[in-house]
Amino acid sequence: MRRRWTGPVLATVMIASGCGLGGADPEGGAAPAAAATGEVKGKVTLQTWALKPKFTRYMEGVIGAFEKKYPGTDVEWLDQPADAYSDKVLSQAAGGTLPDVVNLPPDFARPLVKQDMLLDVAQVDAKLADEYVAGGLDAYRFRGHQGTYGYPWYLNTDVNYWNSELMTKYGLDPEKPPASFDELVEQARIMKEKSGGKVLLMSRRPELGDLKEAGVEILSEDGTKFVFNTPEAAAVIDKYRAAFKEGLMPRDVLTDTYAGNAKLFNEGAVAWTTGGGNHITSVANENPSLAPKIVASPDFGVPPLYVQGLSVSKRTRNLPAAIALARWVTSPENQSAFAHLVSVFPSTKASANDPFFSRSDGTNAGDAKVIAFTSLAKAEVLQPFEVTDAMSKFIRQQVSAALTGEISAKEALDTAVAECNKLLNQ
């Protein structure tokens, strides 16, 4: 199952931030581009998401250096607990207390964009496209709205992970892992036959991201309707149905008792999973004997992109300082320093020259990190932010019915699209 990177997940130490009131007056003040060119001084608020106490020293260093670079500035650092952060931000916006700079994942930023609460930073920053990776910027561009509503802060993506010991034992070459879904099915068939069904290669059902990777558009360009009920999408579901019928996946993969792809992999019950660039390091803590046996390879198709970023309140009264602070926190140097502390990747183009990310230290964990970092150049957000939990649950129900043969793939997709469009328009 694909992850959605929307909060401070403890395993990868996710973070987010927000900012206090400042900027151009929405009631007839200076135009954003003109206001942003003013002197950087005065008070500006920065709100982070569950960074204290683990990253207090890092953040205080970043803030202290900013205040030194811009004499006369005073950064007020706020930090919110991990729980209910999106509710907190929405409450701040409704109450007129949204901080100047806010670290928001794109799906948290989208409702604020719809309420005209966030600044289009492309209007005030001519260097935006030159300095930040395209995928990170695209994540802060929303259907139905012109503009870019955040500075990408840090990124992650998925790569494939394989249990080399199990592959070798059951007739596969870990140096030539599957490079496509069709190859995955072929090798899954070999592993099932060689192991007598005791060990499987595949262990997850298809998600919307898998359809997107196959070239299926999920949502219309204007964002008004879902359109993933296509013959191409049905073909993807049919491939999974054939694999499920053949016993190439666990029988409980469609039930509520399903343990999960990553858990089965960590237990050595299946030989393939997907995860972020630091997954081997995480496995080493849970199953030290497995970690050295893992090999990594690029994700099939278009890699998924997980993004965190800094947005600027449209109602900020200190726009020059807010823009300067957002750029400062997301600068190549500060992003690199943070990525050395926690397993994430920077969103600046200049970071491609940093050997810490672009060169392996010769370990399998180092190889995985380089594969993930390299993959970010073509990574995309695969699931539209318009997809709600209710939609995802309904889609999974329909896909499960299709995989068991209760209904056709086309019927499942038609029903899912109809329900999602109903929910979208509510």
C-alpha cells in the first residue's frame, strides 16, 4: 500500500511548520511583488509541527543564523503537537491568526488555497523555478487555482526492496529484480512454484497510485471529476485479479486481517516491498538479520513523491521577512543539514551536487539512498489531494470485489468513479 506523507511519522520523523501574521494588506496594500522587495526586518512568526524537543537545537541554529544575517529581525518560533495539526491550522486561519510562514504538506495547504489564505509565492519570487525541483513545486499547484502556494522543504519517494536470500533460494536472481509489473508477476510465479507456496513475492493490492504509474489519469485537468474508469485502468486491475486468482498474493490481502506489505516483508514471509530511501535502516532496528540481505531497485514507472513545504500567509504584515525566512529555511545548506539528521531529501536543484545524497558509501542502505534521491528527478504526486479517506475506502472495496471476481474491473471502476464524483461535489 502506498504511503501518504502528510504528518510527523515517527519512523521517518516527518515535520511541518507554519507562520504568524505579516505581509501585504489584503484590503488595498502594496502588490505582493512590490511588497516583497522591502527591507527584511521586524517580527515574523514560524510555526513548526512536532519538532520539539528532538530538533530544537537545529531549528534554533537556523533561526539564529537568519536573525544574524538580517539584523533587526525577530523570529518567533511556535511548535504544535503532532496530533490534529491540520485542525489547528484551519482554526488559526479561521481566527485570523495564521502564522507568517507555515510548513504544510500539500493536502493541508489545499483547503487554505481554496479560502484564499495562502500567498502565490511565484508572484514574489522570480528564482523559484530555477532553484527548486519541478516536482516539489508542482505539488503546491492546485487544480482550479493559478499559482504556486509553497516552497518545497523536504521530499521522499519509494524504491523497491527485495529479500536477496529468498530470491536466491527460490530460483530468482537478486541482481536482476523485476523492473516492471509484468516482470514482477513472472518472477512471483517462479517463487511460488519453487517454494511450494510457502513464500510469495507479491503482497499488496493495487491503489490509485498504481493506476497513475500505468499512465491512467485519476482526475480531470480542471479538478471537477474523477476519470480513472478507463480501459487502461481496467487492464491493470485485471492483471492483479489474475495474479490473485493464481495464488501469487496472500489470500487475506483483501481483508481487514491483512498484516500489511511491509510487515510481511520484515517477517520474511514475502520477498518484496516498497519504502522510502531509509527503509533498510528502519529494518535494521526491527529485524537486524534481514537488513544485510536486502537489495534495492528503482520503483516501477513514475516514482511517488512525498512532499513537505513552507507556505506563506497571504495576510502576513511582514512579507519581506516572511519570504526571506521561507527561503532561508529551505535553502540548500539548511536543507542538507537537516537531511543529515533525518532520512529525508532536499528539494533544491543545487543539492544534486551533494555527494551525501548522490554517492553511495558501498552499503545496501547507501545504494538505496542514491536510488531514491535519483528517482526524485522524475517523481510525481500520484494520488490527487482531492481524494479523501472515504473515497479511498470505497475504491478499495470495489477493487477487492473485482480481484475476487464478484464484479468486472470495469464495473468496479465505474462504480468507484461515480461514488468519488458524488463525494467530490458534496
